[in-house]
Amino acid sequence: MNEQFETVIGLEVHAQLTTRSKMFCRCGSDYASAPPNSRVCPVCLGMPGVLPTINRRAIENTILTALALNCSIPANAKFDRKNYSYPDLVKGYQISQYDQPFGLGGWICIEAEGRNRRLGITRVHLEEDVCKLLHRDGFSLVDANRSGVPLMEIVSEPDMRSPAEARNYLIKLRSILRYLGVSLANMEEGSFRCDANISIRPRGSSELRAKVEVKNMNSLKAVYRALEYETARQYKLVMEGKKLAQETRGWVDEKGKTVSQRSKEYAHDYRYFPEPDLPPLEIDREWVELIKKRMPELPDERSNRFISQYGLSEYDARVLTASKETADYYEKVASLSKQQPKEVANWITGPASSIVNAEVIDFEAFEYSIPAESFSGLLDLVGKSTISAASARTVLEDMFKTGKSAGLLVKEKGLTQISSSNELDEFASQVINANAPAVADYYKGKDQAMKFLIGQMMRLTRGRANPEMATEIIKRKLEEGK
Ligand SMILES: [Zn+2]
């Protein structure tokens, strides 16, 4: 953006709840690998004359989420009908919440572009998911397995000022939902969906301009790209003196642009009214207290604990606690290893994370290949100087591929670190004889030459030379040769 204008972004996130049954019937909500239309009954098919019953667990998980997002829990809540017609909506209305949701007025703290930001949460409410439409060979097919799955909607205040802030808000929210264990929160699989409202306005002004709603973003990357695109598009129109339309636009990932879909609906278009088949709810304070007791340690608290308990930097603590699986794995290894917690953190955020990222898995899956005991075994070999850190990296990769222990791989590959001065002496002589120009540079006082010679020594020993000893011996030999 520029000096004159600022971007205003608000996000609406829909997260499917991982309850056993659907929101208003007893059908299973675990439809991911179920055959189409196999998790259905008259209620979630929207047959006339049926009555919905409320899933208590879904409400508890919504209240738990609202509490984790620092919302207040109103004393009264109710369900409303949101009326609209679309082929994925079996009843012609969706049971949702309009003016009395389960959570109001919370916030999330994030870090983006070097700034800490506290972003407002307007509300958290509960509704039912709709069917899935599949378009194939000129036909549109309806799969009702998803119809009626509990769906939580989390609406933010228009507090974000850049696509990066929006992305980091989503990352933090996803992390919190996963820590709570209430949702799989997977964007690519559709259990975590995001619509964005975006507008631009003169910097410092508080006026609300025509909002553009952007839909169809199926990954964090897509959200970021769509918001970047939309910011630029709107800025250009404003600069040309054109008026922006209030509309809904869809993100087309392959083309890297948004296209107009329809003019945006207003709340009155939905003709909301209280759901006549469900009673209004009084949210008992004792019940809220009971739900609060289920609250696990959340990412921010865990990060602070990592700093005080393990002496980690704020950065390391934040990286390790961003995902629950990573934090769990770290704590297991740190408790088993004789290495310093900081050293363990370096191995987890460095070489281990490289493998996790390259394989597109998480640390839970990583642990199947390398249990915490094995990882700590590897680190202890480094600690005892049995192998060099460079060798340990290779061993780690082999452990992941083969499932073998560090000790066994070190033996098989003959990676034991060379710490015998006689052997190292021999290698050092070879390196010095083979690299006369570098030796000459060293005598001229060039520090780089020394680094180069040590590098050659590591190459010659395939990373097995004890680096401190190797440095010392090369230095000594060079001084002798002066
Ligand atoms: Zn059902």
C-alpha cells in the first residue's frame, strides 16, 4: 500500500467441529472417507415434518473456543433460520445464529511484519454445514453427508491492515482450534474455510467504504495472494476516480485474480427469524465454568512457559509452539536428552523441521519414523562427540528413511568421529599439501583461507573430523611451516 491509503480486512472463518454426530441429528459427522449419501437421515435431508435436536457437545466446543478467543459468553443464546435458496441447502434455510451467538467481543494476539497486534473477534456462533456439490460431465451431483455437520463461524473485527496480518491471524486461529482439539482445521480439506472482507480507505480515517467479499480461497497461500490482488485492484480503481461496487468476488487460483460473482447480500435479504423448532437457550454460568476446566494450555501460554522453563528465545518458543504436535515432540525429546534444551530446539527447528516440511507431514507423523527416544539417542551421540553435527544431519535423514537407530547407522556407515590426533594429523598434512594457494593466502593474513582449509579437511574425512581438533591441528601445522 502507500502513504495515503490503508487496507481494511476482516475475516469470516467457518470451522467444522469434530463431534461424533451431526448438529441436529444422530448421523455420524465423520464423512471424510464415507461413500456419498451414506451419513444421512430425514433430519439432515430436510424432510418435511422432522424435528431437529441440539448436539450438546457442539455447543460446549463452541463455548470452549469462544473462551479461548477471550470472548464473553452471553447468558442467552438462540438459533435462527437463515433463508436462502441454493442447491446445496436441502431445507431452503440453514439453522444458524443471528443476534444471540455463543460468544461475543474477544481477541487474538498475532505477530506480523515485526509488529505485535491484538485483533478483535466480533462473535463466535454455531450453525449447520450444507451439502457438497460435485460437478461432473455436465451433471451436478449432491452429496448430503456434509449436510448438518456442526459448523462454527468465527467473525473478526475489520482490524487487519495487510494480507500478512490476515494470514498470520488464520495461522494463529487454526493453531488455537487444533490445541483445543475441536476441529481438524484443515483448509485444503475444507474443514477450515475463510471468506475475507476487504476495502481501502484514506489512512487514519474511520469511514467504512464499499466492502468487497472474497470467496473460494482454499489455502493460506490463496488467501494471501487474493488479498494482495484485491488491494492492488481497489487501489487502482480509487486512483482512477472510479466507484467501487459492494460485491462478492471469487478467487480464481489458476489465473491469480478475483472475478465478480454477485452483488453482496445484506442481512435483511436472508429474512432471519428465530428457529421455531428449537427452544431459546439459557447458558448456565456453572456450565460455562465446567467447560472452562477443559481449557488446555494454549499456544501463547505454552510459548511463555518454554521461555521460562527451557530458557529459549522468544523466536524459538514461538516456532516450536505454533503447532501442538511440534511442541509435544520437542518436550518429549528435551526431557529425554542430555543436551541443553536450547540445543534440542535447534535440532527440532532446523534439521528435523526440514524433513517435516519437505515431506509435508507434521511432527506426529515424524514421530512414527523417529520416536523421541531415537532422536534423543542421536543428539546424545553428538553430545559425546561420537559423531560430528554434520554427520548427525545425514544420520537423521537416514533414520527417517529406514527407521533404524542412530547407533546402528553410525556403525554401518562408519561415521564415528575422528578424534585421534595421529589420524587427524595425517589428514591435515594432506590438506595443506594439496592446497598451496590457500596456504599462501593464510600467510598473507586472510581469514577466509583458514575456513577453506577446514572445509577441505571435513570433505576429506566425509564430515567425520572433530571440528575443534581439526582446526587446532591445521593451525598448528601452518604456524610450524611459517
Ligand atoms: Zn442425519
